[in-house]
Amino acid sequence: MKKIFEKSEIIFAAVLLISFFLPWFNSYSNYSGYFVPLLLKWIPYPYFDPSKVHIIINILCYLFLLIYLIPILSSLVIIQGLRKKITKYIAVITGLIPFILLIYLLITYPHIILHQLLFGAWTTLASALGLILSSFGLFKLKNDGKKEQVS
């Protein structure tokens, strides 16, 4: 069991996978990451002509389906890490997805998004940041996948 959590990418990917299913934000109810694309159908988009809002929302729903790459790619990082394969590129892409979503939401809804974020969103962002940093080697565990040398 100790060898499973030797690489920091595996730990951050596991936390990211778990936090995807935790509540991300509160808007009359608690919504987790897997519910975000479905929720977009009920959120009004403030910058478009009302006659075209339905088309824009449908396009955004398809774009936000990319959020489902978080658990898929997190699982792939865990599997590849356990197989001792290189996880750097997959880990960076996985870590960037929550930040792209956050930047988009901050640009679109700057006045409502930050005070509605819950524990799952902050855990997702922290683990995504840890995943990116650990894939570049800026954050490592004590041994981080290397065998101890006996003198």
C-alpha cells in the first residue's frame, strides 16, 4: 500500500477524482462537478441577445462536457502512475481543466461565483494546482517514486 502513494501525482489525481463528486457550489442546492453541464441550461447568459440565448447555452453545454475529462484523465494519471509510466502531460492537462473553468466563470459571472464556491471546488482547485506543480517537479514527496539507496 505504501508504494501506491509514492508518487505525488497519484495522490493529487486521487484527490482530484474524489473532489469531482463533492459539492462545488451552492445555488438553491449543492451541485458537484458532474452536474455543471446540466446546470448551464438554467443559468442565464448575460452578454447575448435574448433571442440567441438558447443557441449559446446549448453550445456552452457541449463545451462544458469537457469537464467530464477531469475524472477520466485523473483515473488515467493514477493508472499510468501505478504502471510506472510518464504522467507529466496528462497531469498538466488534467490540472488545467478546473482553472480554465474557473477563469471562464470569473469572466462571465464575476459577482456571483466566488461566494458560492464550496469545499469541493476549493479541493478541486488545490489538487489541480498540486497536480500541475508535481508534474513539473516543483512539488515532491520525500522519495517520490525513487528507491532508497542503502549505504
